[in-house]
Amino acid sequence: MNSMQYLDQSCENGLKKIPDNSINLIITKPPDSPNNEMSKLGKSLTVGEYLKWNEKWINDCYRILKETGAIYLICDWSNSGMYQSILNQKFHIQTRISWKNEAKKATRDFFMIDKLSDIWFASKSNNLSTNYRNNIKLTNFWNDIIDYEVSNQNEEYPKELIKRLIEISSSKLNWVLDPFCRLGEIGAIASET
């Protein structure tokens, strides 16, 4: 089995089972570098394979979203442009949210420390469902969700961040999906919110 087939099975096969126009909200963080995740299996993706893989699962997300649905795609700056380009092919991009991510570890020897992460907020149509409270407008720079303790070593983002995304674009009895699930953090937070 090559690395492309492995990734197809772990995400895309599950998405294919979900009916069209059935999900209200998608919040996800795709692998920053599937090559790192695949190294355990001794496999790697080319840049072209990685791009095609992302296009496939994002197209499936478009198919399963309701007309009023939205997607929040959490990513690192190094892949942000690629995701903007892919989302822009079908979705209506609402904004790019930048948030101060204190949990990021230094990944290379560089004189600047990277402490920002991006979230692409896009909708299937311009008729998107939102939950603005008291007509308060948020900015697309979130520097107020910075001081948090990661209670589990596998947590990638603060609970407050996911909770805010859910509260903005979802309401009770809505279907919220994370195609990559991992430890189920997003699902657990959605059920609490």
C-alpha cells in the first residue's frame, strides 16, 4: 500500500459514507506534513500527491456541507496559501483568522519565533448560518486565546478556540464534523457546547 492509499483510507473513505448536504459545520486540522506521519510506515508523499490528496478531501467536505454550512480549516502558515487556493475553487472564503498559538514548538533554527496559526473560514454559499451574539463583531486576529495549559500532550489547540468556532457557526442539534478526528477533541467540545 502506498502512502496515498493509506491517507485515502483514513479520511476519504469515511467522508464518502456521509450523505450530501448533511453536515452543518466542519472544523479540522489536516496533517501539516503527511510525510512525517507516514515516516512510521517508511512512506512519503510528493508535493503533487499531497496537493491532490488535500483537494480530494476538501471537495468531499464541500459535497457533505449543507448550503448554509461552513468550514474552519486550521493550519500552519507554511500550508496556508495552498489551503486558500483549494478552498477558493468552490467555497466562499469569509476570512482568514490568525490566532496566537503559544503551544507551537520551534521547528527550525531561525531568528524569529513563530507563534501564529491560521484558520481559513469558508462557507458553501453566501447564505451561511452564523450565531452572532449581541451583534458583536469579531476581528480576524484572535490574540485573546493565548494563555492555556495543554492538559493532554496530544492536544493541538485550546478548548476555548474550538468552542468559539462552534459558537459562531453552530447551534444545538447541528452536525459538527472533524474528518481527521484524531483524539476526538472537536467532537467532545461540540457535544459540550
